[in-house]
Amino acid sequence: MKIWEVHTMNSGARVRTTGEGHCDIDGLLLSEKAYLLAIRDMRPAHLIQLVDDIGPQNAASELLAYYTSPEPGHLGRALVNGRSRLGDPLLLRSDEVRTPAREFAH
């Protein structure tokens, strides 16, 4: 059982785990690390309410604006856009983003 499933057990919220193991709040997809970062500052119910109020795309934009790029040396304190293995939009924590191998070739 994932942490978001425990957080929403009694709320009846529409939160589920995707086949890839990500959090899905009515279309807002977050990696596990992104979810844990988000709930450091807001309760799970507030995150769910945000999606209910403004929709998954606008909620993603709000979260990206709130968790902007961290200072150098502080990886993992920002959220970034990414894609799931199936190609769906997904919020990731900044330290989860893989750097393409060609960047290391320079």
C-alpha cells in the first residue's frame, strides 16, 4: 500500500496508484517522491481539494510554481514536469530527472 492510499483511506477521495506506481489524483500524476515533497507543506486533503477546485493541469502548474528550482546543491526540493513510461504528464522531484548520456560526453 502506498502512502497516499493510507492518507486517503477514510476520505473517500479519488486517489489511486497507477500501474507504474505513481500517485493519481483525478488526473494529476505525481511520482512518490514528488508526492512526499508536496505533503511537506500541505495536508493530503488540501492537495486533493486543489485538484477538485482548479483541475489537474492547473494544480500541476500551481505546484510547479510553488516548488521552483532549488539553489545549487539542494537537489530534490523542486518539482519538474516529466513523463511516465506510458507518456502521460507526471510531476517529478527535481533529483529524479535523468540526464541524457550525451550531456556527459562533453
